[in-house]
Amino acid sequence: MRFVHTADWQLGMTRHFLEGEAQPRYSAARRDAVAGLGVLAEQVSADFVVVAGDVFEHNQLAPKVISQSLEAMRNISVPVYLLPGNHDPLDASSVYTSALFKAECPDNVIVLDRDGVWEVRPGVQLVVAPWRTKVPTTDLAAAVLADLPADGTTRVLVAHGGVDVLDPDPGKPSLIRMAALADALDRGSVHYVALGDKHSRTTVGDSGRVWYSGSPEVTNFDDVEADPGHVLVVDVDEADPAHPVTVEARHIGRWRFVTLHRQVDDSRDIADLDLNLDLLPDKERTVVRLGLTGSLTVTDRAALDACLDKYARLFAWLGAWERHTSIAVMPADGEFDDLGIGGFAAAAVDELVAAARSGDGVAAQDAQSALGLLLRLAGGSAA
């Protein structure tokens, strides 16, 4: 038996920093990743696809998002099993029970809206634990694993949520307990655990049978998501009584959220940053968060701003990671001597330079900004 394990599509997701046409392109990429699973399923001869929770970003979606999402799933030629997760639980406002979803849901899409065992075909079953609220008070997976027989049936547990051995708060009542998973695997009542909720591809434990597939398209920066953009192709050998499992990751994501930390103290550092940004490929599908530290002259700060302005127009988004960015701007001696001004204007520049050097909070920042603007208006002619 071969199937595709995926999760956390979160169709309808928006990122607050994406502006203009970047957000529609990002949304389209998430749908394209779903539609592309049809090609992958055919390539690997998969029997079905399981989506281990968070198919949709939330239950309150625009009708267009629902229709376009279902159309993307229609392009997958094998059965697609959807598990409600914490973003799209089976509550009173569930997207899965809406009139639009029911009217347009393709025949190949099955919502796993009932706890327990679902038969895929004779000898193959899914054991599922859908979310009915955003805040469960019990381990949903443990409840459906209890009393499952080890009778030779090939079973896949499809569940959503954090696992206690990975979560920093192991006392949370909704966590999936690894001990229950290990017991079910050891007994042979289930043979693979398809998890959702963690957006990076992750194996849990040492059995090789418990996996998070991660999100097929990136949702957060690389300090949070180390390995997104994958789906898993899972093989379970039904002929062998031990039901050995093979898992192969396929990278299908096209977007990247990149974090760059750089020290910038002079024009050479700015040139190096410029080169690094220039070398990043697929700029229209790349989001860059910069953590910059250093001390610059007003001239160099103006050069840095010009560099960042240029690449902000090229990347899907580029901006500062505020809590990791600290750049002091200190006017250099003689930096404004070649402006060719005198009298009152020269005295005003001297006052701005003094204020910029004072380090007096907002006043210093305002003076630095004013000096930078002066340099730009002067065409960068200062020494």
C-alpha cells in the first residue's frame, strides 16, 4: 500500500506583511501545491492522500476560497481524506458543514468527521481523531487507539496536534502521548502515524513510523520552520506480517521565508549585503527578514537605505526584524563639508549633526533621518 501523507494546507492563509499582488500569488501557490499532489499521486501510483488536519486556515472563509480549494482537490485523481484540525474544527461554524462546501465537494474528497475506524478498502483502515473544538481537553489520539486489535489489518492513525515528547509544555491535556502511540505500534494494531500541526517535516521517536509531514508550502520564517515544503510518500508492506514502512519526502514548496543576520559597519558590509541579496533566487517567491546591527555614518546609512529600497521592490517582501535590528548612525567628521552651503543653512546642518551624535532618543533619530534626506537631495555629494 502506498499513500501520500500531507497536512497543514491552511488554505485561505494570509501573511500580514505581504502587500499588493504578493498575497494573491502566495495564496495561489498554496492552492497549486494541493493541485500538484494529483501529479505526484499519479507518478508514485498512490492509493490515496491523507491530510492530517488544518486543511483550511479557519472556518470563516470567503466563498471564493472554498470553491477554489475544492477545485484544486478535484485535480487529485485518488481519494483525499481530510481531517479537521485546530484551525478548522468540527464546531458549529465548521466549513465542512457549510452549504457551499457540501454542494461543491468533489466525489474524491472525504471528510473524516467521525472518530474511530474508516475503511479505505478491505484490509486497509484509517484510524482518525478529528478536532471538534479549538481547545480539546483530552488526548484525542489515545481515545481512538484504545482496544484496537492486532488482527493483521493495515492501519494508519491520522491525528493532529503536538506530541508530548516534543512540546515545551508536556502537561497540556490535548497533547498526543507518545507512550500510547508506541504501544499501538508495538502491538501491531497500527502501522503508521500520520500527524499534522507541526509545519516542518519531523520524525518522532525512533521507530520510523511516526511523522509530521509539515506544510507543503512555507508558512513562517526559518527560525520557526526549519524544514517546510514537503509531503511524504509512505509505503506499507502488507505482505510482510511486520508491515515494514518506508517514508520518502518530496519537496514541493516554491516559496521561502528567509532570515538574514548581518553586521553592517561600513560601505564594504553594505556591498556584501547587496551581493547576498542579489544572489538569492526566485525573488518574487522569497520573503526576507533582516536582522542588521552595526554603526554607520549618515552617508553609509543612506547607501544602506537605497540598497534595501531596491530589493524591497524585487522580493515578495523584505523588511527589518525589529527586535534583532540595531543600527547606530553617527555623522563622521567632515561628512557634510562638501555640500557647498553656508550661513544659516550651514549652521542648521551643524545643529542636526550635534543632535544626531547626542544619542537623545527620538530627537537623535529625527536628526539622522533629516541628514540622510539632505544627502539624498544633494545626490550623495558629501564626503
